[in-house]
Amino acid sequence: MTDFNNECNNNKELIDKLIENELNNQDKLFIEAHLKECNDCKRYYFDLLSLNEKIAGLPKKIIPKSNIWKSIDGKLEDENIKVTQISGNLFTVSNITEIKNQQEISESKPNYLLRYAIAASIILVLGLMSIPFYINNSVDVNPVTSVLGYWQVEKIKGNPTLSDKPLSSVDSIKEGEWIITDDSSEAVIKIEGIGDIYIEPKSKIKIMKNEQGENNVYLEYGTINTNLTKPSGNNIPFEVETVNGIVRDTKGGSYTFTMNDKGEGMIFVKDGIVNVVSNGRESVIPSGKVCIVQAVNGPGVPFGFNTSPQFKNAIMYYDENSGDLNAINNVIANSTSQDLVSLINLMPRVSPEVQNVIYSRVQSIAPNIRIPKDSIKFFGLENLNKVIEDCVENSLKGMENLKELENLDKKIRVKIENDMNGKFDMKVFTNELNKDIRENLEKALEQLEKSKEGIEKSKSLYKDKAKNFDFNFDFNFDTAKFRQEFEKNFKWNDEEFKKEFEENLDKYKDYKYEYKFEYDEMNKNLEEAQKEIEEAQKEIERELKELEEKQKKEELNKESRNLKTEPQNSEVDSEI
Amino acid sequence: MNEFDIVNKAKNRDQNAFKLLFKEYSPKIYAFSLRLSLDVPMAEEITQETFIKVWFKLESFRFESKFSTWLFSIAYNEFLTQLRAKTRLNNKHSEAEYLTYEKFKDVIHYDTNLDLEYAISKLPEKQKTVFILYQIEGYKHKEIAEILEINEGTSKAHLHNAKNFLKKELIK
């Protein structure tokens, strides 16, 4: 250790400055001369040099152990939401805010809370869009005479009949002939240049000519699966007619269509784009989408099979109540980016005012889909095909999901065969939908309960953090107490503490207010989040109650229908 | 692109520019925070909170000082905030001043001169801060005065005392 006499003590500062290169020439000459004579100062100088050397070797940068950017990054994106600066479970809060914004866009009833909750619990989200298919946007119906002999029907299994006679393994088929499959038989119609139509069990099909003189299929009831190639030459649409509409495939592709004898049905498109036309309505259904056809109202608005049950429900309610503004608002409020095709299909069905609202929604969930705003007022059926094609093409990039679509198609076919007993059954469909809705609502409630727990935890954490901080204590007027408080925590020697205290008094005051402000803000935000969640819970509970009432009503209707039919049956029985 | 441009871009909510600033300065802020706090999670939290505050307050930055000076001043205030919270929460003295050599070694997860770092860790908080800013980060006393809101003279005195203390500690 270097000891200095008084005189040399005065030189220490000069030596410090010499090392820091801060001396003027005169002082520099003086101290350099002194260093040659004074061993103590020389040692002090060299000690300092050596220390500086060691200090220079210390790392200026240290890489943190954990990935700090990762935790910062997420918070920057939520910059509008103050609460997200706190760590913890608060993404919930930001989601609620986001949904609020969505509500503003759609100007609908506050279904947003529900949707938030649902969104949080939905697991199955498949971006179902198709594989590439052939492009042609108009329905060209130049008639081309088909030769009946080109159509053949083959038995796949069981005992299908052709015009009431057992079907041989391969038969030619003529206009007006019926093919019927029972519980266990299947057949396939092979059409040269067009493709194959598989006929599932419990189906009844006839070959007929359409208005243009083209051979088509008439489905009385049952289920068919198509596998159609691109028609060569002119683009002649292949049509399947039903009691109340036409399923038209212009480009070739694959779909499953099931219908009961009341004219209610469902179509799932696996590949390509299919149009369903009936009662002045037209739906354009690209791959991955489902369309429900109702006996009276015709084709509904198509939707993704895996979209939220709430959205499906909203769509089906709209199909039955298309003039109801609440119904359309409900559809918009429940829509997400995977429901684009549905929203676009809605366009020709609504008034120009509502078209504008839908347009805003489409723009907000899929900014890459270009529909010129001016074209909205003219948006009709002719635009529909084109926009859906664009929409599908835009969503296609890099997607190879044929396998997913095939799996989904299989799932739907199993559902038709097992749950619907071979033919579309609206009751089974709505029951399942209600079940899905209930499950989702219950999951959402669970999720909200977790969010509430998270908020409680955050609150208690911050309460704990701040528990020793006396917000009511006024530093301005009681410096003695301030000092006393401070000394409890900081072990500085008296003199140093005094200096620190004088220097920093103002800062500590500001600091106290800043801390209090942050604490209050945080608590306010947490309270708000909690309120939002409670509102969402109420909304879900209300929806659950509504659902229960709806189901009860359906049960009652069913019972009353049974009561009406029973006496007739007994009459028939007694006649027999 | 110089730092002025990057800061300007970040001011205009350019997250990529902000990430560049983060990449450049976060290891420095973390080093500063770790040496002051001697507590890895706390140093990480200080670094994180500093950059979040910078992002949210960047709009108010008017280039009246160097960006790094402003940044360190936010980090230092964040350190004080967390130190106060920690000491209040634990209702005991800051651990930073009383770490044993064994505990200290557990904290230091980087390659360095352990004896010197340990000696630095024993410095009183203000001296330590000035010492780190001057000797390690290379700030001038004028800038340190700005960061810590003290006089330039006080900064010089703290540095002088710090160096004397270190010399004594290392010779022991």
C-alpha cells in the first residue's frame, strides 16, 4: 500500500490526471519531474497504471443468460396496451382489446367477448384451401351433344339396381334410367372425358338431359362423391340436379354431396370450385368449404367445416333469417380470416349498406384480397366466382393440403354414413353443432376462469412488491422520517449518506410519485381486465342458457310432431 | 446507416431499427446492470425494462444528449427502482454490498478478472456506478454527471475514491 506525506497527497490528483491524459504541459512537466524523485508517488503512479491495465481487460459487453429480446419483442407489438408491459397472463387483456376493435369494425352486438373466449379455446384451425385447379371464370354452356353410350355404370359392392333390375358388373346407362343402392350396395357411373361419380349406399339417381341437351345426373336422395377431370374443349359444366337446385362443377374436381328426400342437403368440396344454384340464390364453394342446402331457402352461405361452431350457427341462422340485420351482424362479429369465403358469398345477398360493412370486415381480415371499393355497389353473382377464385389463389401459395382435405372428406363421409344413416339429416347436423357450441362455451368459461386466476396472481404480486412502500408518507415535509426509512435499507456511512441524500432528494421524490403512478395504473388496468372477463363470463352464460332453451324448444317441437303422427300410424295399423 | 439514422428510425416505430439498437446496447446495459446489482435475474429484468421504457419513451428523445447517455440514465433509474423494490420487499439491506466471494463467483457467468470484479463489487454504490461508467464504459465525467444527475466534481471524487479503494483491495 502506498503512504503519502502531505505534500505528495497534493500530487495524487495530478498523477490521476496524468494517467487520464488531462494535464496541461506545465503540470505535466512538473509531475513527471516529481515522479523521477519521489518513490512513493512513482509507486502510486505504477499501481494506478497497472490497475488501469487490468480494468482495460474487463469485458464491456456481457451476453445475458436468457433471451431478453424474446420477452421484449412481444411487448413491443402490444404497444397500445399498457397492461402488456407487465409480465404474466395479461395477453388475455390485449385480446379483449383487439376484439373490441373488431367490434367497432363490424358495428355489431357485443358478441366479441364471446368470440374472444371461443378463439382462445378453439383447437382445430385448419387453413383449408385447395390445391391448384383450372382457371375459368365464366359458365360457358355451349351445348355439345353427348353420346349416351359413353356413360357406364359399374357395381362396386352389394346389389345395386338399374331400372329395378340387378346391376351387372358393367352396364351401359341410358337417359331416364334409375340407379338405386340399398343399405349395403355401392356403384359408380363412369363418364368418358368427364370422370367418375361414386354412388354411396341408400341413394337413388337418374340420368337425365338438362336444358342444353347435356346428360346430367338427377339425385333424388342419398350421397354421391365425384371425381371429375377437366372437361376437354369447351368448358361444359357438369351438373347434378336435385329437387330444388343444381350443383354445377365447371372446372372439374371432387366433392361429396348428400341430400335427403325433403331436399335438405350438404356439399363438401374437396377439390375445385362448385356452384350451387337454387331459388334465385347461388353459392360459390371452393375446396375445404361446406354448404348446407335447405329445402325452402336453397343453398346457404358456405363455410369452413372446421370453422368455429358459433360461426356455423350464425351462418345457418342467417340462411333462415336473411333479412334480419342482427343475423348479419352476428355473422360478421363471429368471422375470422378463415371465413373469408363466407363473407364474400354474402355480398350479392345483402343491401349496398351491408355490403360496405362486410367489405370493411374483409379488408381487415384479408388485406391481400383485392375487391375495388367502387365495384361493391355492382357486386353481384358475376363477381362472386372471380373474387372467390382470386381469394383461393391468394391463399394457395405454398400450401399442399390435399391430404388434409382427403381426411376431412373421409370424416364427413363417415359422419353421413354413421350419424346421418346414409342421408343428410338436418337434425343430426344441428344437434352436433349445438354440442360443439356447448363444448366451446364450456372451454371458454374454463379459459376465462384461468385468466381470472392469472389476474388475481398479478395483483397480489404487485401488492407484495409494493407492500413496504409507504405511498402516503410525504417526503416533502418529513425529511427526518425519510432518512430514517432510508437508513433501514441502505448502509452508507453517515457523511456519505448525507451527501447522497442532499444530491438526490428531488429525484427520490419524483421517483416515489412515478412508482405510485405506475402502481395505480397497473391496478386500474388489472381491475378493468377483470371486469371485461366477468362480462365475457356473463355473455357466455347467457349464450349457454339460450342454447339450452333452443334445444328444449326443438325437443318440444319434435314431441308435438310425434303426437300428430302417432294417431295416423295407429289408424294405418288398425287398417292392416 | 449511422446511429442517428437508426435512432430516428426507431423513433418512427421501426422495430428492426430498434432491434439493431438492442443488439448493440443490450450487452452493455446488461453488463452495467449485473455489475451494479450482482443479481442475474435482476440484471436481466433491468435490461428488459430499460429497453421497453426506451421503446415507449423514444418519441420524447430529442437528441439533446447522446443516445447511449440517455439509455444508461434510464438503466440506472431502473436499477434504483428495482433495488428499492428488492430491499423493501426483503426488508433487509441490499445484498449487492455484502456478497461473499463464493456467492459472487456464482453470479459471474462470464470470462473476466474475478479478483478485480470482486473488488469492484465491494465499492459503495455511487462510486461503483461512476467507476463502471468512466473506466469500463468510457464515459466522460460530464456525461456521468448527466446520467447520475450529480456534479462533475462529485463524479471525479467518486472515481478517485473508487480507484484508491480498488488499489488497496487488490494489494491486500
